Amino acid sequence: MVFALIAILSIQMAGAQTSGTAVSVSPQISTGRVGETFTVNITLSNVQNLYGLDVTLNWNVTVLQVVNATSRLGMESNPGGVLHEPVSTVENSVSQTAGEYHLVATSQNPADSFNGSGTIATVTFNVTKLGHTGLDLHSEPADHPLPDEVSVLIDHTDVSGSFDAVIPEFPGIFAVAMLVAVATVGLLFSKKLFKKNRVPMLFQPI
């Protein structure tokens, strides 16, 4: 009986932990080669009564260069986005020098509060150097205030990401060609060495 109660409580606690509100970098782990581009989404999941948000994403400027950052606010105009229109965007800025994307926005009356999940923004980077960088996320989602009251921050979890620039792999055909070339050079060298060290049969001592 005791073990059954523990099992039930464990399941309930796990469900509570997985059903919480989260702001995340997606995909959480990315890799790419120098010269390539890749895109991450800043997503919001399992939120209730959202009316405003403040989101910051930071990265290592020696590894990544931002190409584009696009907000997905106002789900009537951006299906799959967050917040209901009309939306007032206080800040939507990108700084490659600081390695930072900053987005601050809020819905305005007569907009309803937003419930559920969606994409806050999409950010595209160019890989400029081998190395590792965190995609560090910080956010402050706020709820819909009651009349004559102010918004309150929504309890949530920030899930940051990371990126690794990797060394390009040699194509299979190129690798095989290199192996054949090395083997051919080795064979020719061994034959030349054998001929040089061989004593002609005509001059061998009797």
C-alpha cells in the first residue's frame, strides 16, 4: 500500500513538472560547419493568461554572426505565434557586437490574453569560426492585469541552448581517392627501394 502511494505521488509530481510553463531555445542542441547557416526558434509552451513578455537571447560573437531575427507576435497575423492583437512592440533589436537579441512586447486592449503554446521569435545565424557557444535565454512573461492593477510575472522555466561548430567531414569518394593515392605512392616507393638494394644475379659470388 505504501509503495503504491509513493508511485502515485511520483507520477503526479512528474506530471506537474512537465506541465509547467517554459520558454525554450529549439532545437536545444545544434551543430554546423563554418560558412553554414542555421536557425533556432524561441518557443513558449503551456502558458496561461499571457499578456506581455521580455525575452533576451545571447551568444558568442566569435563563433556566430546573426543574420536575421524575426518576431512571431500577434497570432492573428502570425499563425503559430504568441499574443493576441493588437500588439505593442516596445523593443525588437539585434546587436552582433553585444551578441544579443532583445524583444519586449505586450498586447493591448481589447486583446484577450494568450493561452497555450507558440513561437515567440526565429533567429538565424551564420557560423564564422570553430568553437562552442551557449544560446543563453532569459525571459519574463507577464499576465493580463485586472482593472486598476499591474501585470504579474508568470512562473516559468527558461531552457537555454548550445551550438558547436564542427570540422567538415571529407566526402566518401574523396576519402577513397586519398587512400588509393597513398597506397599507390607507397607501392612505387617500396618497388624503387627493392630495386636499389637488390644484387644482380650476374655478379653474385660463387
